[in-house]
Amino acid sequence: MKALIAATVLALGLPAFAQQQEAKPLAPGREALAIPYEKYTLPNGLEVILARDPKLPVVAVNVWYHVGAYNEQPGRTGFAHLFEHMMFQGSKHVPDDVHIAMLEQLGANDLNGTTNFDRTNYFETVPSNQLATALWLESDRMGFLLDALDEKKLRTQQEVVKNERRQGTETRPYGLAQEKLWKALFPAPHPYHGKVIGSMEDLDAATVGEVKDFFRKWYAPANATLAVVGDFDEQQARALIEKYFGTLPSGPKPEKPQVAPVKVTRETVIRHDEKVGTLPMVTMAWLTPSYLTEGDATADVLANALGTGKSSRLYKRLVQDKELAQSVSASQQSLGAQSVFTIEAVARPGVSSDALAKEIDAVLDEVRRDGIQPQELNRARSRFETQMLAGLQSVGGFGGKADTLQSYNHYEGDPGYLNEDLARYDAVTPDKVRDFAREYLKPDARVVLHAVPSQKSPISAAKETR
């Protein structure tokens, strides 16, 4: 339920090249969540999702490129995230560094771009009468970005990204420690190895030719989906999309890399000499089922029961009762290839990371033995439904209607995946949570990170034990 939408396909006349997708009826009691939408495909392969919502005179334009860090080659990491920056630096018909300013002058908000392991997206919400400009800007960087990409721009953005990595990983408390944990979960050459932002070495090594080749392969219309959601005239929107995107050339849709699942068959313990964080931290991580597959929703529920709110099991045990931790959390990071279930706790002054790990294991032993209580399950479901409704109040932005339609389409090829997604959570039981903990959260199938503030010289190297 990390991306939730409803779907009712509009019975509209489509051009000959369009592929209309039939929507499934919503489950009783959930009809109010419906987002009427239609999906069709241009001759160049660009998918288009249209969803009218006339409540406010605004429209969201949202483009997903089906490329992320997963699609990069070893030794050339960070390209997808690098393009998140390059796409705002100007294209053939748009001057350098004015893309954002042009949209803001038109009254745009919810304007951004994001990259993860599985995809890259760009989005903005504009007044309804500015839809044409937003579509033109998106089409120009899709079709004509390379006309404006040169050595100077690349080097400038490489330095920007490197500085972002310094701030977000290298000088951030526990940042380098968490990168170690992730690399241990996904050993090289797995495409999830490392950070989405890439490594300093790979960023430095990237050439203009390599970057352009990456763009040509992954940023063509055949590997992208455009969603337009909000207050717009359907006939006019179709005409504008055909005008600005329909003429862009496109090659075949690139093949997604086929990577064997990773298996962790023994406990790996990392002891990191922490230079930035001031208190010991322990993190435990397990590999779990991929997004929207069997077990993923169960992991969400368990993470909620363990680490969300003051009534959660880990908070009550580590923070309130034992007074060992100042913070604790649990999460299921759902990804397309494999997901990661994580528990993280930061110690109070004078408490060791080993003491935290011992208490976390005691809580996990209880769950493996008895599962969770029905009220914990119901509380988790209520939180997910609340988050869903909050997100669907907006046509654009992070987790808005356009983003949610795109997410279901990206992972399932079906923007109307609401019923199936809701059904996953409806099917979770306390016994299923118990069985999930026994199968996936085994002590011998995890990576455990102890990030402990260094008492050594600042030039001491961080050590790792296995």
C-alpha cells in the first residue's frame, strides 16, 4: 500500500494507435477512492496516463523514466541520479538553468525530480492554463537534452553531485556506516550495490560520451511514461501531447537487466569506527520479498508494529521500559528486485550497541514465537489507509495521484492496481506475521551494523569484522 490508487477507465474514443486498458471494479466500500483514468501509447512507445480531477484549477505533469541505479554498469554508478541534475540544466530550446525559474514564474509548485534504484521521475504542478508550457519543457529535455550537454555542464554537475554525496553520506552521522551495511547486503556486482548517488570514483571517471550513451539508451520515449492529472480538457491535452511528444524519435525499449536474487545464509557483523555520529547505533537488515509480491505487505505490517509510534514494541521495550535507546525505527524498503527489512536504534549515552542488539533480538524472538496481536494489525492497516488518503488529496507532488498512478504502472504495468494492493493488506493475519518473521528475519540471514563513535585518532581507519 505504499502506492495506492483506484481506477475506472473512461469510455472515450482513442486514436488507432492507443491501447485502452480496462479497469477492474473497486471492492465494495472503496468506490470513493476511484481515480478515473485512461492509458494509451504513442507510436514512438511513450505511455500516456490521463486522469481528470477538476476540483482545483491545477494540473500535474509527471514523467517516469524506467531507469534507476539498477540499470547502471559496475564502475559507472550514479548516472541515473546525475541525470536528475542534468535534466534541469537546459536543452536545445531551453536556456541553461532556467527550467525551474520558468515554471516558478508560471505559478508551479510540487516541482522536483527524484531517483531511486528502480526509476527516475520528474514532476510539477502548474495552473491549468499553463499545461502546454509544462508539456513543452518536459518534451524538450526528453528529446533534445543532448544537444545542450557539453563537457563544462557535465563537470559542473559532477561536482554538485559529489558535494551532495559528501553532505548526504560522508559527513552525515552514520552515513558511511549505512553504506557499508547496504554493500554487505548486496555484494558487487549486484546493481543495488552501494548508494543510488554513486561513488566518488565513478562520478569522476564518467565521460561525456558514456553519459550521452546512457541517456540515448534509457531516456527515449519507449522507456518513459507521462502522466497528466488534474483539471484539463481531455481533447486539448491529447493534442498537446501529440504535438510535443509524438514527433520525438525512439528506439526499442531497452531490456531490463536480469540479476539473480541475493541470498544471505550467515550473519555478517560490521563494527564501524564512527567519526560523525556521537552515540552508538545498531542496525539489523534482512533481504525480503520485492515490492508488491507475496510477503511484502506482511513486512510492512510487522515494521509498523515494531517501530512506528510510542505504542510499538521496540519503542516500548528499548525507549520506555529499558531506557536504552533514544530512538528506534523499523521499515520495509520495498524495491523491484529485492526488498530490505531494517531495524535501527540509537543508544542513550552510556549504553552500548551490543545491549541494544540483545533487546532487539528479545523482541524478535517474541514475534517469531507468537506473532502480533490483532489490535497491532488493525492499527497498522489504519495507518496505511490514512497515509493513502492523505497522498490522494493532491494531484501532484510526492505520493500524489500522478505519482501513484505511475508507481503501479511501473511495477505492475497497471495504473489501476488498487484492489490487488488493498487485498494484500486485508490478507495479513497475526499468524502470517509470525511465519514471515520465522522465514525471513532469521538471526543467521542478516547483516548487523554496530556504528560506535571512535575513541581513536581521526586518521584511524574504520574497521570491519565479519
